[in-house]
Amino acid sequence: MSDLAERLAEIVGTANVTTGDAINDDDTHDEALGSTPATPAAVVRPSTTAEVAAIVAVADEMRVPVTARGAGTGLSGACIPVEGGLVVAFDRMAAILEIDTENHLAVVQPGVTLEQLDAATAAAGLVYPVYPGEYSASLGGNVATNAGGMRAVKYGVTRNQVAGLELVLADGSTMRTGGKYVKSSTGYDLTQLVIGSEGTLALVTEATLRLYPRPAHQATILAPFALLDEVTRAVPEVVASGIGPLILEYIDLLTMSIIQTGLNLELGLPQEIKDTAQAYLVVCLEDEHEDRLDQDVAAVAEQLAGLGAMDVFVLPPGAATALIEAREKAFWLAKANDADDIVDVVVPRNALADFMAEVTRVGTEHASWIAGCGHAGDGNVHLAVFQKDPDVRAEVMLGLFRSAIALGGTISGEHGLGRTKKKYLEALEDPAKIELMRRIKAAFDPHGILNPGSTFD
């Protein structure tokens, strides 16, 4: 390993290679609940694609496992390193290379954060729409996990926004996929194959991302319901209205209580509503024209009232911002309240009500507390599981995943599998599909050095 450190130092300089006790604890884990940190042999911080390529070539030659790391905000253990392996951290590759206002594209290095990109695009009157709830997250990590978030109901997830990538392959060679063009029917789509692969196929060193005009006006509606079932059944109706909400979220009673208490959030709701509402629907709308936005708000409010809402509140801008920010912090609040695991299954929108009934059944069967919220507009359910017994908790997770798959859904909508959820893929997914994934992995990474142990063993 001393030989490894010396060769890495020759590539990036001694100051950018960390070994032994000098390795920062942050580089040994991400934010996945219940995961075990691991200490790599070295952490290296390149500044160019050429340096990344040279690093990976050395790792391939010496058969050293390589784990790519962005901001470390992931929730599935995908950037937990292999003990004794190598971490390639991208915080020195954090340049916005171009904001192309004519083609509505941004070209960024992987260490650029969502916050940095949002500031740059705002200055140009544009927006990168993927927002998974943590603005310190890096674009490279978002590509690796196919990050989603609340705005996915309108704009889609990361894979819908990536036009092209620059990659370093497992042997240290480089490749470009996609580009600034709008469409292509030229062979296999390698860009899409790499997105969501959690660093197991290649290291992303540059991404070309789609941008959109930034609407000038927003409004947020909060609709309390007496039953969670009424919320989930209302969601497909709102989507079918054609108005196209920016955000369409549900929050159950327990999560709303945690949010309001933990963040001292005051929404001005009548006490009767607080005492009786079992769930809430949050609808955020946007438009370039204020009068059109007002018409859409009125139409959605009327529709929600007809779908059984106890009342409909158009929140003042300050309260709306506070609620959206609080909803984005739901995971951190669950973590602070000692949640034991998290779930981010996705099911068809019209199956939300049936899935939530299954959540109640599974929780009752295993004496477990399950609280949640989610991106109701695209069927992505986020649940915090409170169950200290690891064996019982595993049964709870299996029960939830089986129920989602039976309803036409899948294990993860946006967090990925990483190290913490891969066992459920093995247990529940089609073996033929897993075997094909393994063959793809072997084609990209014949020596198995890229993030081994993530996604599948």
C-alpha cells in the first residue's frame, strides 16, 4: 500500500493523497442508516480527468478496489469504500464548465453541488430541475444514483436530464457518451446505462445536463384529509387534471407532527384540523404568468375540495417555503428520532392506496412503527421504519418490498441499492435479470475493481 500511495502522489501530488490515521471519518461512509463505515487504504483527490484516468489505471494494474465519492449524501451505502481499497473523491473537480443559454445545457464536473449549479443557472434565468432534497449533494453522485426528488412529477429524474457524460473506464481509458444534441438512435445508449449504476461501471468526470426556463411565480396549496387513503386516491385525479404540478407530495400525520415539532413549523392551521387530519397533500404550482398561476390554483383547490379535502389552504410564500424545506428535511428528522431503516419504493400512482394499506398490515404484523411521506405524484413512497430487532426489521423490509413488487412497483425509486439494499435485489428480483446485470458489469469492469459489493455481491 505504500507503493500505491507513492504512485498516487506522483499523479496528484502528496497533498492530495491521504492514508492511515489521516483519513477523514467523512470519507468512510455516507448517510445510510445502519451501515458500517470502512476505512480505505487511501483517499485521493484528483483535479482533472487525466488524473482520474491515471489513478484508475494504477488501481486496475494493482487490483485495488475503487470507490467514487461525491458529497457523501447518499442513503444506501453506495460510496462506503472497501476496507483497504481506494476512494476517489471529487471535491476538487467542482467547476461549472459552461452554461449554454442557446441549447439550454450546463456542462459540469462531478464535484459541482446542486446549490452551486442553481446559483449559476438562476443568473441566466434557467433552472436545473432535479432536487433530491439536499442542495449540498454533488452532480456526480446524483448521476451515479439517478437521483429524483419532489420535482420529478413534472420534470422527471436525473436520467431524464443527462444529455451526455465523460467517463473513465475500469482500465483507465476515457470515453464520451451523448452530447449536446437532442436525440440519437445510434447504437446502445451508454449514457443511460451508466446513470444509476452507483459507480460500478465507470467514473463520471463530466456531465452535460438539460436546463429549463425558470418560471417567475409559484404557489403552494396544503390540503388536509381525514384519511390517508383519501390522499392517495386523490393523487391520480390531480395528475390527470392536466395542470402539471411542480410538486405533489403526501405527508402522513406522524411525519407532519415530527416536522412541526422538530422544526418549530407553524402553518396557521386551525386546531380542529390539527386534531383530526390524518394526512396532508402538498401541491406546488409554477408559471411564468401570475394570472395563469392564479387560475390553476383556483382549479386545483376546487378539485381537492371535491375529492374530500377537509379544507384547502393557499399558503403565504414564507409558510410555503418553510413547509417545502421542512418536507425536504424529513429524512434528517427521522434519523434524529432514531429511525432504524428507510424505504423509497415506487409503485404505479393508482396503486398508492393499496400499497399504504400493505404498509399498515406489515407494520401491525411485525409490531413496527412505520411513518412516511413521499413523492405522491410519481408513486415514490418514503418510509421510516422503527424496529430495533434486526431480524424483525429484515422481515418488515422484505414485506414492504414484496408488496410493492406485487403491485407493479420496484424496490428503490431514487436512493439506489448500494450496500444496504442489495440483499433485497437478490431475494426478490428475477435471477435472469441479475445475471444479465452481472455480465454487463463484467464487460465494463473485467477485474471487478469498481465499487465491488455495491448493487450486488
